[in-house]
Amino acid sequence: MKAGWREAAFNNGWTYRDWVPRAAAGTLVSEWLADRYRHSDAGLWQQRIAAGELDWNEALLTGDRALQGGETLCWRRPPVMPGGGFLRHTLTALLEPTGARPVHRLGRFTSGLQVCARTPQTRALWSKQFRPDGGCRKGYQAWSQWVPGLELGQCLTVSSDVVERPHPLLGWIWGPEPFDDEPIRKRLSAHSELELLERTAEGDRLQVTITTGRPHQIRIHLAQLGSPLLGDPLYLMNREISATATPGDGGYRLHAWRLSGLPHLREINLQVDPPSEGDQALRNSIRREK
């Protein structure tokens, strides 16, 4: 095992809770869950019911049955491997003994600055600043395909929506606006500011500043421009989304670099530079891929 890597481990399972709306009355539990969670069909949910993994109003669900509406369903997902590491080997789990918890989210393969707080009051105060109407500005370094028309030192504003599109593995997924008539279930406004820091034969190194924290916003906005992150397995050229990748798959390089605008720290700009050896490793991996 690589030095510095944590051993793979089973997690302790996870419980998912759902409140059933009145409009779902008469629908079978398995059918309702299959429609809500597109990664599993009704047959698989029936297997989970038979295995004793689901509760109905805090009592064991012993068989598939029609919903009444207004009840609570719980799925007690059993421990899994290797995905178990994604629950136990996380920043939240590692910080648990200290009492600190993350205030905002970073993508699984995004490195850099992460703000944490020890008290619920501070977390609540600071988390508001990460909302679109808050005063927090987050700056990232990103390696992407060349951005057409963007020259060294120039800035470009991207304000296209992040939209929810169909995906064969997940049902729906956030992505860029499609070129064709592909259905869109939901859209969120988003705002990103790009500045070109460096241009190489492999691609562009960008500073990307965001005031909205939409799901996978930087990855999606760069794909919207036709310049997805180098090595991104999900968001591809021509605004396409891979049918075999998911948002948790890595390969791209994105670094949370700068942060400003937090209450009581308004005059302080936080900054964590990416390691220089990481940039060189990225360049070498890109050359190998080519």
C-alpha cells in the first residue's frame, strides 16, 4: 500500500430516510423507491425488503406493500467494500475526535482549503456565507483544455445555468446545458469568473472564482465552454456526459486556493497554494495519456 494512504475498510453501514408524500398512496414500496432512486430497479428493492433492510414507520418491513402516504421509510444499507472507505475515510470522520466539522463541501478529488468549525453556532453563521447571496468568494486553480479566446491575464465571466440531465447509471445528474433536445429536469443559476494564469502545450491553468456553490460548478462551466478539466472522466467535450462515469470518479485537477468574506475574518484572505510537485505530476500524466 502507498505510504500515506489509509487502509481500505468496511464502513458501519448507512441509513437513508424518506418521507412518503400523500400523492404516492397506492404505489408499491419497491416501485416508489425505484422511481426515486434510479440506480436500483423494483426487483432489487424487493430483494432488499426480503433481506430485512427496510423499515416502515420504524418497524421492520416484512414484505412489499402499497404505500398509504405520510409514512416514513428507512433503508439500512449494510456495510460495503470498497465504497466503505468513502464514509470512514472522509474529512468529517477524521475530524470527529476534535469536535470540528466542515462548513462547506469540496469535491472528492478537489484538494486545498477547507473551512471547519467546532461549534454549531459558528458553522451556521459561516455556512450562510457560502450560499449564493452570502459574501464569501472562493478561488480555485484548475487545469483545463485551452479556453478559446482567453488570453494571459484576461478574465471571462460564465453565468450559464447548471442543469439536471438524464444519466443511465444515476437517473439524473448535474451537467452543462446540452446542445440537443435532451430533457432537463431542473436548473440552477451559477456564476464563475475565469482568469488565465498559464498556457502550456497540455492546457490552461486557470484561476476560477465562484460566489455560487452549485454541484460540480467549475467542472460543468468549463465543459459548457468546450474546455473541460483535463482528465475529467465525466464531463467531456461538446457538453457531453459520460454514460459510464459518475461525479465521484477522479482524474482531474482542481485545487481550492483562496477564500475571503467570512464573518469576523473579512480583512483576512485565506490561501493554500497547490504543491509544485503536484503540477509537475499532472503534466507528466497528461503527456503519458497523449
